[in-house]
Amino acid sequence: MAADFINDPWATLDEILGVQAVEPVDDGIGAVAFYGRCSTEDNQDPETSLGWQLGNARKFVEPMGGHIEAEFFDIGQSRSVPWERRREASRLLAELKEPRRSWNAVVVGEGTRCWFGNQFSLIAPRFAAYGVELWVPELGGRFDPRNPSHKMLMSVLGGMSESERQHVQARVRAAMDAQVLNEGRHQGGRAPYGYVVTDAGPHPNPRKAAEGFRLRVLVPDESADVVRRIFEEYLNGKGDRAIANGLNRDGVPCPSARRPDQNRHRLADGWQGSTIRSILENPRYTGYAFFGRWSRQEMLLNPDDVAAGNVTRFRRAAPDRVVRSRKPAHPKIVSVEDFTEVQLLRRSRAAGGLAARRKLERGPRATKWVYAFRGRVRCGHCLRKMEGTPRESRIYYRCAARTLVPGSPALAEHPKNVYLPEAAVIEPVNGYISQVFSPEQREKTVLAMLGVAGEVAVNPERSEEARRRLSQAKTRLARLQEAIEAGADPGALIEPLNRAKEERDAAEEDLARAPAEESVGRAELEAMVDAFGELGRQVGNASPRRLQELYGEIGLEMVYNAKERTVDVTIRPPRRVNACVRGGT
């Protein structure tokens, strides 16, 4: 009797009173809602992913008397996105507030797919506030907010989810880097202007090849000539906007107009300076494969609300994240040497600030009249380009003193206006060009270009210019340091010091990478004179618009000395040979 009393203290009283004890009956979990998520970034099949996650959830709750009443499944949503910004998850949170909902618990197929980082600690209290239980397979049952072990395990699951995502990203990126580095494989995306993407054969992976996947390679199309023109004009001194204006004036379709199917986000409103800049800075034109120049970076949606999560933005990657193939991967449009020279020029101009950019030749504006010497005549007083201006039926080239910067030394002797009539010089200049490149004068012209040294240096000014800029930057740095030692406020001189250091570094790199002064021999000069001979025969009967092109091809430059009423004419072939044939008119 004592043993029975110890086992059930209410047994004797129940027997006396005739009360029959009723064993508690567990009705089970009941109706539950299912939540799952599938990201398409990993080439997952949404139907397959939904199937196995839903299957896991059913196997978990059905033995405990549960059945799935509603399904919430997000497709194409990263696990790093908060629940409030996921379509199905936000709908589930909204139904929590509905008192007539048909379910009172939520089950997930896999916890690491649903929660990321600290998301669970932000979501679980909301479920508890509305009396909704959370069933997580990794916990083996219902989440108990009063159990510290459950909280610790869910924090670990969130960290594992974040770690898994980062490891997947790192592995995928490492594999793609290796494919570019070793094979030069094209990793997709839009083809740069000047290229088209063509088939390169079956995929090397047998399984992917069986599924129809094939490799792609870049091949130049007819717009590659435009890319070459952009690089050549930039090396000849034109700026981004000047090049863009010239292409628009010649009616060359811009990238978005040429390929509207892959530029739906563009307006196709002509060439812009930013378009030229992106082409000049794209290293894939050298024929080598590059990968990772732009990367997706996660940034806080609201820095004041970390729980709002991150958003993805495309940003230029750090230089150490960019991968280049070891060997050429596709046909080149420009040489590595020309591309490198363009980058050095851009760096030197950027380091020089506004003062350096002002030295760039600005593109001509659209005009009603056609000026044969457009952009080729300079004033002998200030060495600025003279602008074309019509007077009745005649064309003049003018330089106005009022357009000079106030305080300029050139104002001291500069006339109010300097005019040069086109008709007075066009025939003598054309005759001079025809004579210089005529077969009779071929030998004399070659000897004049060779000079007494017997050969002509190619680009000898480049190293000298770099040395000059380096000397100026060092002098400026020394003066600033002397000012600091004399007691000047260092904080006020930080910006000038940084600018001077940038100019010094750019000049040193330009000087270090400048090509050695080469020489052009007699044979090359003779070939050049022969090529220009045909141009010399055309100038006599060419239209003003055609004359613009011919003068550009031979590099015609003119300086008008108004005081002596003479024109100094120089023929300077673009880039290739800085030798010149000079004459006076």
C-alpha cells in the first residue's frame, strides 16, 4: 500500500471518491505551414528543390501528428536577403497577423536554407508573439525560446549558413579564375564593342557537353576599325569628348545603336565621353582574356538599420582581384604596347589634374560651313587654334584676344583680332604638298627627313616630357616640405602634397615604361613618302571636306605669324614618325 501511495499519491483518494483518472491525450502538431527557399544562382531546379525540402518537412512532422496546410516557397532569393524582402517569406509574416489562419505552426525543410547569420534571432520573437511554433529538423523538434541550448544551436546554424554561402562563392570564383588563367575561357556576359561571341566547340566537361553546353569565344567584327580609330586618335592627343564628337559627326553608330538587343538599358543617343573611356580602359582589346574587373559587392541597404540586410551593387574590383589569361585567348584589335601607352597617358593626365586636361585638343563643334583647315591653324602669338568664321562668301580663320585668360602674357603683344583668309593660303599649301610628295622631289624629301644624322628618331619627346614632369613634381614636393619645416600647417598642405606625389609617381612610371628611342631608316621613310604621294596628287581637286581628311592623314599643322604675314607649314605623320617636312608660305 505504501508503495502504491508513493507511485500515485492520488490513487487512494480517487478510489474513495470514485474518480477515474484520465490519461492526457496528445492530439499532435496539427496543421502547419511549410517554408522553403531555392536560389537559382547555383543552377538549381526549383521543382526538385521544392520536392526534397517539402519531403523532409513531411517526414519530420507527420510522425508527430502534423500535416502541411500551406506552402511558402521563395525562388531566386539569396539566403542573405532578410525575410521582409523575400516575396513568400514576407507573405508568411503577413499571415501571422491573421487570426483566422488555418495553421498554428511553421516547419522548414532545412534550417540553413531559411536563415542566414542572425536572421533567426530577429524572426523567432515575432512567431512567438503570435503564438506560432517553429519546427526545425536540425533541432529534432520544436524551437523552445526558453531553452538556451536551442538559441545557441540556431545561432550556430545561422553562422554555418553564412559560411556555406561564402565557401560556395569562393570555390566558384576560384574555378572561374583558373579557367580564365589557364585556358583563356570566355565566362559569358556582353561582348565588348568591336567583338561578337561565336561558338568555340563543345564543353570539355562530358556531362555538360551532353546537356548541350558549348564554349564561346570573341571574334572581331567590322566595328573593330572604330576601336582602332579611337585608340589612334587618343594617342594623337584627342580627348574622350573630342573622339566622341568626331564619331557622331561621321555618323558612326554607337554601341547601343549597333547592338540594341544587348543594350536595352541604353538610349542609343550617340557616342558619349564615358563610352570612349570604357573602350580605352578595356584590356580585352589586346587579345587576352580578363575576368573580375567588375564584381558584385554587398552593401547595407540602410546603414542605420543593419537588420534591413544588404543590397548587391556592381563596383570596380580591386586590381589584385582581376585575372588575366597567360596566353592570348582571342584575336586582338590593338597591341599590348598601344594599350599600355594609352593607360600611361591617362594616368599622367589624371595626375596633372585640370591643368593637364586643358592641354587636350578639344573636338570641333558642329558648324554650317565646311572649313578645309579646321583645327589645323594656330595663332603665332598665343599658339591657340584659330576658329573658322565666314564673311559673306569668304572663309577666314580668327583668333580673338578677348578669349585669352585674363593676365596671360600673350595679351601684351596680341592684336585685338587676328584674321587669316583661307583663299590666300589654300592653293600655296596644296601646291607645297603636291611638290613635297611628287616623284621628282622624292629623294629630296627623304633626305630632308633623314637630316644630317642619317636617321629620324621616333617619339623622342616622350622621355623628355616625362623627365620634365618628374622634375616639376619633385620641386613642388621639396617646396611643400620646406613650408612645413618653416611652420606651415601640415593639415592645409595634405591635398597639395598628395597631388604632387601622384604627379611624381605617374611621371616615374611613364619614364620607366617609355619605349627606347627607336630609329626609322631610309627604307621606311621612302615607303611613307610613296604612300603620301597619292595624297599629294589628290589635294588639287579635292572638296573642302575631303581636304580635311587628307590634311589629317598627313598630319598638317600651320602656324600663322600675323606680324610677318607668313604661315609656317609642318607635315607631321600621326604617331609613327615625328620627323617633319617644313615649309613657309
